[in-house]
Amino acid sequence: MKLTSLLAVTGLASSVAARSMQSVGKRVEPKRPRLERPQRTAQPVRRQSSSTITTEASKKFAVNGTAGAIPDVNFDIGESYAGLLPISDKANETSELYFWFFPSENEEADDEITIWLNGGPGCSSLEGFLQENGPISWQYGSAPFAVYNPWNWANLTNMVWIEQPYVLMFSHLLLQYLLHPGAYEEKIGTGFTQGNATATSQEETAEEFLGFFKNFVNTFGLQNRKVYITGESYAGRYVPYIANAMVDTNDTEYYNVKGIMFYDPSVAEDVLLEDIPAVPFVDRWSGLFNFNESFSKNIHDRAEACGYTDYISEHLTFPPKGKFPTPANNSKAEGCNLWEDIYTNVFYSNPCFDVYAIGTTCPLLWDVLGFPGSFDYLPEGEQIYFNRTDVQKAINAPIQPWAECSPGVLETDTSAPSSWQVIPKLIDALDRTVIVHGELDFILLYNGTLMAIQNMTWGGLQGFQSAPSDPFFVPYHEDISLTSLSAKGIMGTTHTERKLTWVSQALSGHMVPQYQPSSAYRQLEFLLGRIESLSSEEPFTTLPGRGNSTSGGYGKRDVAIMSQDVNRWY
């Protein structure tokens, strides 16, 4: 996101003087298949009979996950561990990262650990935990309590969500201040993480992360595990640089990284990811932008004059014609800041426009994390969930102000975009690299990411040699409850060449595991090597239809939790 777009948004509500009235007719409910209620199990919800983690050092991090122990979580979440660990083994180290770790009951996960990082920069990975891929789910505008997430990634692998410190470019700092001024005044740092951000490059941030991760591995006895690193948005910089630092250590006891996956990533210059593909994006989704003829003509004329139209025509080709010229930062030139102007003007017709998911319209939905779209929204009398003292005590967090996204130091990220050298190197070094981009995301545009891929050289060739066209298939499955509905069938386009897999994700905005959890679950199965292709129609490896060796599908605890959840809604 960019600074002036948010400056414009702050005055938009008052600038719209009137709204047209729509005639209201009789509402006709669409026909849909009856959702079958699963049989209630006679088994009570139970915790595991024994812990997976048995180290002495882990005991102080144990979280009481029994029903009700964590506020507004009325089911047993199983074994988990949370708290702070330092970023080095120095005796006087004061910088610590907050984590929440869930060992998996899946026997196929015995030799692996998967990391999740949110982006921002400066956004907490507890966002991903609560609304994307964690065992607990509390979505915008949903019930007044959390529900179990059957698409949680801990069903597949040992999962740890880590609040990663960050490096901020100056423009991002100002943006985060506009979005979260309260957080700016109260603290510097991501979420519950302790210590001020001092790194000025991704290399330095990665070095700090590796220090933390070694302490984490030693604390929980996770040596000699395969490591998978996943994330979204600005984690398109974090994930590759951290993985690259791990590869360079040549230390498989702690850093045996095997694969990476990131969603809607920041991997190149903003002009390539936003301004150049902006007008074709608006054309594809014109009904969701609803611009008048004069503005539409204006942005098309400017795209031509700024060279954006020719750039796409020349370089979004398969195979590419050669290395791209570095795109001039035309967004700083007069008239070429197309992404910014589109973003500013769309609020006139849709004052609730969500830059992360462009299909969103009014009304604004309350979000327990306080950020249900393009701007903060905290109704009177409500609290941000992780800012509650009772929640912080329950999850071994420091008692302090918490915000979903926080600003950082006034430093410039001196590292090159990750697509220039780091990602190509990793594709060759790792088993699998997966890049997924939601088609309804306007904060970063999917054709921008695809152009960044076409400018990379790996495996001896530049870019994909043929255009992505294979179907991305999500297995058909039974929806357990109305709180866990998720798509089935063909859900986008995928393509794999020379160990790099691309997915253009249908019907999803920026946070794919939130908007399309069954798709993200399938993508994780692929990253972990549980399936050979994202076009495969074989069933999920841990859901009904094909069980694993431990649970035959959903575990008893999962079924019990979801049965309770369903009965709340009938």
C-alpha cells in the first residue's frame, strides 16, 4: 500500500453527500443443497492422553487448552505451547520473539516443522493463526465466540506461528501510522515481540530469526527435522531471505529447510506489482470498481503514456523474450501513480472497498482483530481480542498493548527484492517452491507477481516456458458445519516448471488461507510432498474419504468439536 492513498481515504466518508435509494422487492432465497448434520459422537471432547513434547524446557510454555481456559474458546484445542524466546544465546539478550506452537497428531509430520509468518511489514502472525490457518477461527462478523477450524494446518504438520520483527521502508511506516496510530504511540515491535527493531536489511532480520529458531528447536527437542517456511504479503521478503540464510548454514540439525510457500507476496518493485498491471486488473473486474466513462478513459490514456500498456504486452509472455528492463519508477512521475488514483477513487462508489478482497461491499463487519479491510474499525464497547489481559495471560503473552499491525523504525530496507536473486537460488536448492496469488487482491496484483516470475532465471532457463493453464483442483468434501464452509472443484490455474509451482487462486483476496481455506490446505499438502500435483483429484490426505494412519480422517476430538459447533447453528 502507499501513503497518499490512505490520506485520501480519511476524507472520503464526508465527501460523499448522498446515496441513491434502491427499490426493495421481495427477497427470494436461493436454493442450495441441505447441509447434512453430522452424527453426534458419544465420545466427550478429550485432550491427548500423553504429550507429544516431553522436554523439561518446554513445560513453562505449555498452554492450558481445555474448553474455556482460553477466553471465548469453548472447546479443547489440544496440546500447544506459547511464549517468548530470545533471538540469540547471549546472556544479556533482550530481544525476544513471541510464538504459538502446535504439535501435530499426524504421524506423517513426525520429522518436520512448518513455520508461518505474516507480513505487513509489522503485522502479527496471530492474524494468520486466528483467521487463516490455525486451530481457532474467529472471522469478521461471525459468532460472538471462536470456533474450531477443521482446515487448520496443524492437522497436517507441526505448526508454529511466529511474530516476526521487521524492517520498514519509510513509506510503509507512514502508512502503518495512518492505519494504526494507537499502536504507534504505544509500542514499537510486532505483536508481543520484545525489543526494538534494529535490523536494516533482510539479511540481518534473517540472522536474528535463525538465532530464535535454534533456541526454539532446543527448547522443544525438534532437532534434525525438515523445515518448511510459509507466509504471505511482506513475508515474500521474509520467507526467502530466512530460507536462504538456513541453506547457507549447511546445518541440517537445525536448519534443514526443504520447501517454501508464500501467498500474494512482495517480491519485486511496487511499480511492477501495482502500477503496471493496475488498469488491466480494473478491466477484468470492472463491475467491482464501477468507474464512470471519463475516469476509465483517463486511466487507460495514462497507462499508455506511462509505458505500462506496452510493458505488459512485451514482457508478460511465455517464454519471456529476455531479461526485462528495470521498470522506471513512473509512479513517482506526474500522472503515473495509477494504482494510487484507482484506490482513492473506488471509495466514492464503494465506501467499504477492501483493498485485500475487492468483492467486499458495505456494511463493515466487526473484526475481533480490529482491522476488517482497508482501515481500522473498533465499534464502541468492543475490544481487540489479543489486547485483552485475560487472553494474554491464557497464552503466556506479556501483558502489554497489542495491535494486529505495528509501525517500526525509520530505516530503509536495503535488501534487493527477493525475486532478483534469492528466490531463483532457492528454487534450485529446495525440493519445492510454491507461489500462490489471490485473483481478487488489489494490494498486490497477480499479474505483477507473474511478471516477476517471468524475469527470474532458475534451472538454467528464464521464466515459465509455457503459460499456466492446468486446473488447480480442490477435492470434493463434506462440509462439517456452516462455520467451516469451503470451496470444492476447480479453484484456479496452476503450473509447475523446474521445481517452481505457481497458483492463480480463484475467488480469493490477499489472505488465501482465510478466504479459501480448503485451497490453502491442499497447497500445504503439496508443499509437504503428500500429493504429487495440484491438479490431482485424489482426496485430501487427512479428511473423510482417505484417512491417515492415526485418525482415519478427522480425529475423534475434531469430530466432537465440530459436532458441538454445528448444533449451535441448528
